[in-house]
Amino acid sequence: MNITVFCSAYSLDDRYSVPASEFARLIGEGGHTLVWGGSNAGLMGLLADGTKAAGGRLVGVMVEMLKHKAYVGADELVMTRDLAERKAELVARADAIVVLVGGLGTMDEVTEVLELKKHGMFEKPVVVLDTEGFYAGLRTQLERMDAEGFLPRPLGELITFADTPAQVFEQLKG
């Protein structure tokens, strides 16, 4: 399975890096392919290292302006002109999307995918690994949108949340 992961390119403390490392190990041990932003930096680099060490395949999708941060050793590295093209490529290659902790870029990516799902233009699973309750605010907002009629489809059809890396894979199988 090609698992596209949206996450931070910043180095983060153990609260976030340990679950990301565990998730990377599960990707690799499961014989899956990590499709990610192609960076060697921060959580992205940690994810790639862990996936590769556990036997997984790596497909990086890197934007040209950040090529100096490209992960060396990816099985495939795709260069895109800009962030919009990169997002489209990440989504196109996904059998599933998993969201780890991240900043504005991660929020941009996940909200675009939810908009695509809302319109039936992307029908694959989207699972948020909600480490340390990082996405509690997003979850609350989405639940309110659902309860108050702002979503044309039930929230559970658009996105699910997991507390542990193992739960992410349970949801992907389900």
C-alpha cells in the first residue's frame, strides 16, 4: 500500500518523534511504501529513515525550491515546480493518507484532501494520528461542522482519528 504522510519537516521532541518512529517501523515491516514530502529534515527525515530501516519503500515528492533538503536514498524522488503540484502528486500516489503532527503546510494538505473527499474526488482513507491530542481542536471543529450541517457527508466518511500508530493501521485495514 502507498501511504502518503503529511507531517512536519521540523525536528520535534520525543512526544512526537517516538510515535512517528513507531509508525515508520510499521510502514516498513508491513511492506508498504511511504510517500512523503521528500525531505531529510525533521519528522519527515525521521519517518523516511525508520521506514527504510524496517524494509519499506520510499517515494519522495519534493518541491524544486526545497531540493537542497531532498532525502538521499529514496527509491524514487519526484521533483515538482510548486507546492500545489506537490500536493496533487502526493494525493495521486496515495492508497491512504495519514496525517502526523505538523504546521501550516500539513493543515493546508489535510484540508485540501477533505475538500476533495467532500466532493467525491478522493475516496481513499484519511487517518489522523492524534499524538498527545495535537489535533483535538481540529477534531472539535470538524465535529461541530458535522453536527451543524456544514458537511455534505458524515464526518466519519471524510476522516478518522487514531491515538496510536497501531490504531492507524487497524483503521486502514477496516
